[in-house]
Amino acid sequence: MTAMFAGFGLGLSLIVAIGAQNAFVLRQGIRRQHVLPIVLVCAISDAVLIAAGVAGFGVLVERLPWLEGVMRFGGAAFLLFYGAKAFLSAWRGQGNMQGGDSSAGNLWIALTTCLVFTWANPHVYLDTVVLLGSIAAQYDDRVAFGVGAVTASFCFFFALGYGARLLAPIFERPVAWQILDFAIGCVMWLIAVSLLL
């Protein structure tokens, strides 16, 4: 049980920080659009990456140094583009509870966007595969550690996706969407710059 609690605590501490994926889940949760598929994609993706890390996949990432560069620049380009879209939406004041963004209304576009936020983000590999994987190796029961980290991921994404609806009254005003879109744009561009640096 000690390994499971350690995995849960570390997994939760790594995922709670606001990032591109979390901002997207928050936005979808506030709009109440495709929340279940979005949180499942996020949590299952994390579970796959955590399992890979616990199984020792981090060694492969370390042995292919070119892979990190490709992921970093690809992720930065996507985040710059998505951040620009968020800034444009904030400028135009298009956000509302019904959604003025095609990526929010169309399930397949929303899922694709979510998958890109998850799988094209080098930080997620560093956190789940390398960091969690290396710490899991220190425990006799690596599986319990991994189960704890996966449980933290599922708990967090479901709480974020479905808890976001509590903010719905605030987001009945268009100015609240403009502030959220501006904040999301800032987060996306800050993460993109950190990837490039």
C-alpha cells in the first residue's frame, strides 16, 4: 500500500499543474461538451504512458535523443497555433456557453485536439515515462506504484472535467470567456516558449 500511496501522491502532484491539456479539459467541462470522452482520452493516455514508464520504456527515450527534439518542436508549434486561436477568440469575444469554437462542438475535432495536447507534449513523457518510471523502479512493488499514479490521473481528470461545471454561472458572461481564452493563450505560449528554450 505504501507504493500505491506514493504513486498516487506523486502522480497527482505532477498532473495538477495547469498546462495545455488541463486548460482544454477545463474549457470543455465548463461548456459541458464531450466531457466523458475527453476525460477518458486524457486518463487512458496517462495510464498507457505511466505503464510504459513503470515497465522501463524511459530507457528507450533516453537512447533516442532525436525523438525529444522532434516532440519538443512539434509540440511547441501546435501550442503556438492553439494559443493564437485562444487570443483571437478572446479578442473577438466569441466564447459562450454554447461554444463559438469548432474544436469544442465537434467530437472528432475535440478528441483530436485532446490527443495532440497529450501525445505531442514532451513534458508528459518526462513526467510519466521518465520521472514516474525512474521513481517506480525504486519500489519493490512497481505495479502498485503505477496503479496509484494511474488512479490519481483518473481522479484528477474526472474531477476537473465534471467539476468545471460549477464554474458555469461565472461563464454565462462573455467577458469571463474572454478572460479564460486570454489566460489559455498565455499558458499555451508560455509552455511553447519553455519547450523552445
